[in-house]
Amino acid sequence: MRAMILWLAVAGTSACAVDSAIIEQSGSTNSSGFRIVVEKSGKANYTPVAAKSGRQTDAAKPQSKQITSDLAGRFFSDLGAAGNLSDLPKPRCMKSASFGTTLTVELGGQKSPDLSCGDGGNAKLKALIQDTNDIVSSFSTGP
């Protein structure tokens, strides 16, 4: 009986974890980053994150929006097809220690490699990069 209760608790936790994904751009010493929580329903919440220096460097404001069901469906479908995000190839790219940023997606405790480094020829990573860029570009982050 205990095993069954434990299994239900774990299964319930896992089901909740995949109802939303987090897109995160780290920001750098001089530029603010952001975090976008995307739900399977298409509801998306954008939150600016202060620059690593601790200063908010732009006029970005928190935003909520409904992304299209096509984009939300494609994003979550591509996340599912990618499997364990931590196992995706990790293309390398040169970045400044002070000014470089990273762009990642997190789902169910798994985190993608830096999507701003390209796909390295991997179709799953390419699809994920396209979806992520489409979601990011749907938010107005300027003044």
C-alpha cells in the first residue's frame, strides 16, 4: 500500500512538472535577462531578470500573453520529441565572460544546452531553437 501511495505521489509530481516549460535568457554583466514560463495551454508569462551586476538595465516590464495554440503545440511536441533535454548535443560557441548570455529551456527538471550556440546539425535541437525564438520574439521587451 505504501509503495502505491508513493508511486501516486511521484506520478502526480511528474505530471505537474510537464504542464509548463521555462525559457530563460541569463543576461550578462550589463544586460538584463528574462524568464518566460510557457504553459501547454499557450499562456505565457515574461519576467525580466536583473543584470548580473544587480542593475536593471532596460525598460522591460513583466508581461502575460496567450501564444497561438499552433506555437504552443509545436513547442511542447518538439520538447517531447527531444526526450531528455540534458542529453541533447551541446554545441560549443565562444562567448565573452562579461557580456555573453545563455538561452535555455527547462522542462520537468531537465535543462537544454545553450540554444544560442546553434543546433550543431541536430534536427531536434534545431526545432527547439526555432520554437524558443518564436516564443521569445512574440514578447515586446523594449520601452
